[in-house]
Amino acid sequence: MIGYGVATSAFQVEGGVDAHGRGPSTWDEFCTRPGAIKDGSDASIACDSYHRFDEDLELLVGLGVSAYRFSISWPRVQPTGSGPTNAAGLDYYDAIVDRLLANGIRPFPTLFHWDLPLALEEAGGWPARDTALRFAEYADLVVSRLGDRVGTWATMNEPWCTAFLGFAAGVFAPGIREPKLAFDAAHHLLLGHALAAEAMHARDAAHEVGIVLNLNTVRAEPEADAQAVAVVEAIQNGIWLDPLALGSYPDAVLVPRALHDGDLELIRGSADWVGINYYTPFRVGAPLADEAGVGQQAEAFPGAPPFSFRPRGPLTTMGWEIDPTGLEELIRDVSERMPGTPLRVTENGAAFADTTADDRDRIDYLSAHLAVVERLHADGLDLRDYFAWSLLDNFEWAEGYTQTFGLVAIEPGTLRRQPKASYRWYADYIAAHR
Ligand code: IFM
């Protein structure tokens, strides 16, 4: 049976960045840099979910979800990323877990959704091996507190974004453009996942520890450079799936300098399940004459010969092509590359302008993608959950508040939650498919 849920992440919804001993994160700092966030905003208040979890819970109950995917803020739990725990931070998530369970909702936490404690970023961040070790300690301390009630865990969310948008394109925190560091960061994110899984399993072998990846179906336009297509595929998908499934890095990518003997043996087989975040396929074409093929996103694929992304309409306001067949191809591909590994769709959704609360375009998007999930599940693929992104309109990273993915809008100023038509539609869908 598929579990239907919704997803959020701590930095995007919580706010309360100074509350009860939370330390600063790399994203708090990144938001202060002129030009880093499109609308000059930050996430200091966001949806204020830190203080309004009651309201969010009411929305979750109204939807009838079987699971809620949220993330735990590392700097709230361990303000400097190592050393003493902030008791108030752990208490906060402990209460969330209890309240979800009391309402029949399975807590589905992610341990790292990009908000690295700033002290760790200043000590080298993910390109430094020590960050992977600290992550495993943090994972262990969270599981030691919540592990009696939480059985399924995600370690990392979309490590590609942290590594390649953060260290190659430089458009995400920490805003660095040194591709070799991106490969080192990628390796340490995988290593951190594997070390955390080891520590969590040592506490209780029954914990199901997975990793959430933003994988993409990569489509080649006729004039595309084959090597560019291979590099895009390898950096988006293979650099994560191959070490996890095969214990090796794909030929098309630079082998990280950070690789030590024994690391790949540790990483191989370390994911009890894989979460797929799918929004759009990537269509790779020849470079465009006016920009020599190097757009902001192309910089996130170091080593690729010049190319351009050529999304075909219809597009969401993120400029992402809408194509549910890409989800089907992707899930089939991942299930072949990771045989026997349960899969989940851990994020899927769309940003639209939402000029009225009647967001028919989002309903169409979700229903088309859910139809794929139902079909694949009926075909016998081991697909366990589907999470719509997102419960709430929230802080969309470098896009600030300019992109709205929520089933529920947030009224500016009052932060009042205003369910859209898609919220009611999803509630009906869940009720009909339970
Ligand atoms: O908002 C993000 C989320 O944090 C990670 N996955 C993609 C979403 C939409 O861009």
C-alpha cells in the first residue's frame, strides 16, 4: 500500500532562528549576502512553524495524510554542529513526533535538509571529512532520543544541491565556485550518510535508513554533445546511485580527491531505501549561441562540454518542464539500478503563480504524477510512499518567497494558513485511495 503524505523542511518553514538556543546555519549567513536571494528575503520568520506547529498539525489532520516528512534542524539540536546538545531543540522534535503519532500520522524525519551549522561551514563544511563524522554523531544523538518512536529515517536531502549548487554553481550556500570542492563535498555527503546509517543501525538494526536524491530523467536533444549528456546524467544521478549500488563512481565524473580506501565499501549497500524527489526531466541540447551554453545551472555540471538545458512547455514558474512520463522512466531506471531497494517518492510538486486559490494547474500536475505512482505500484514495483511538496508555501532558497509550491498559502503579515483548492483535492484523493 502506498502511504500518502506531504513534505516540508525545517529551514523553509520553521522561522524561530534565534529561539531557544538554536545556532546559526550556513543558510542564515548566505541570506545576508547582497543578491544571494532573489527577493532579498530570509527565513528568519518563514511560515513560523516553530511557533505554529498546532496550525500545521491541524492541516495535516485535515488532509488525512498517513505520514509527514519534515526535517530536523541540526543547528537547533546541536548549535555548533558538535559537542553539547541543545535540550530545547531535541524537546521540540520529540514533541512533534508525539503529536504526530497521537494523530495517527507517521513521523518521517530527514536529518539534513541543507541547514548546516555555521560553525561547521567555517571549519570547512562538506568538503572537509570531519563534517561527515560530525553528521554521524548528530544522527546518533537524534536517533537515541526519537528512535523508540521513529522507524524510518532519511539522512540527506538532495546532496546534489549542497555539493553542486553550493560549491560549483555557487548559487546555494555557501556560494563557492570551486568544482573540485563540489566533488569532495559530494563524497563526504555520501560518507556522512553511510556513517550515520552505521551508527543508527548499531542502536537498532531495525531502523530503515535511506537517502533522498533529486534524480532526473536526462533526455538528449538530437544536436546534444554525447559527452555533455553523459556528464549531466553522471552528476545528477550516477554519482549518487553508483557508489550506493556498485561501490564505484561513474566514469564520466572526476573521482573525488577526498576518497579514502574503504569509503566505497562503506557506502555500497548503505541505503535501506532510496527517496526520489522528482519535479521535471532534464532536456540537454547544444549550447545556445548567445550564451555559449553556460547558464547558471550548467555550471553545476563541471566537466561537461558546453550544452544548454532546453525545457519544453508547459513549464512551472520555476521554468521546469512538466512531464510525468519522466517520473515513470526514472522510477523504472532506479529500480533496475538498485534492485531490491524499496523506493519512495519523497517530493513531487509544482510552483505556479496562484493568482487565485483555485490552483487547478497544481491539481493537474499532482494528479498526473500520482497516476504514474499508482500504475507503477500496481505493476509490482516496491514503491512505498508519495509525498507532495509542499504542505505550505515557504522559503524557496535562492528564490526567496517568489515561488509557491504549497497546498496551503501563507497570508503575508498575519501568516494565516489559507488552504488552496489543491489542499481539498489532495484530501479527497487520499480519502479515496486509503
Ligand atoms: O523547496 C525545494 C526543497 O527544499 C528541495 N527539493 C526541491 C524543492 C523545490 O525546489
